[in-house]
Amino acid sequence: MNRTKENQISQAAVDQFGLATAALLRQGTQSLPASIKDRLYSARQKALSVRKLEKIYIQKRALVGATGNWSSGSSSVWDALGWIAPMVVLIFGLIGIAQWQDDSRINDIAEVDAALLTDDVPPDAYADSGFMQFLKNSSDEATLSTKTHSPSL
């Protein structure tokens, strides 16, 4: 809090110094001869002509025309098409992706069905809980037998 008050006080002192300096310069220029005033004026004009121009940034609103209205004549059609066309492409792309995923899921299910129907085991066996236990036990035994009979290095 004290720091902001100090900054305000120092800024006020700087402002007062600037005003006093400007007043002294104004008084001093009144007493200058005309030839010096002309030379100072031409030096100022030369300095202004060679200075760098500042960049001016212009912001354009995305959905509003240059006049500030939503409809600015024939260009509004092109402006609207400029943001509607990508939205349409995006929507159709998302629909296409969803359709592709559905087709992929259906193909996966069809592959599983084809494997079940062409297998030696009848499909009813997979519904039997005892058969599932048999498959689980036989896979566990196969795993154990490969671990116990594996050659040691």
C-alpha cells in the first residue's frame, strides 16, 4: 500500500517538473530571434519526416461485416459461406466416422460368429458352464506344463 502512495507522489512530482519545464521553454522561445525559430522548425519537420511509422493493428470481427451489421450486401453471402462450409464438412466427417465405427463393430461380431459356427465344438457347448470350466482348467494345465517342462539354461 505504501509503495503505491510513493509511486503516486513521485509521479505527481515528475508531472509538476514536466509542466514547469514546458512553461520555461515556452517563455524562452518567445525571446528567440526569428532565424533560430525557423531553423528549429525545419529541424523538427526533418525529424518528423524520417521517423518510423507506428504499426496500426486493425481487428475485424469474425461474424460481423465491415459496416458492423450482420448483412453487408453481397459479401455477407461469402462471409457466411466461409464459416458454414467448414461446419458442414465437420458434421459430415463426424457422421462418416460414426458409420465407419459401426461397420467395423459389425464386422468384428461377424468374424466371431463365423469362427463359432465353423468350429468343431457346437455353439451350445459354449453356453454350458461346465464346458467353460473345462476350457479354463485345460488352459491352466497347459500353462503349468509348459512352465514345469521348459528347459533350464
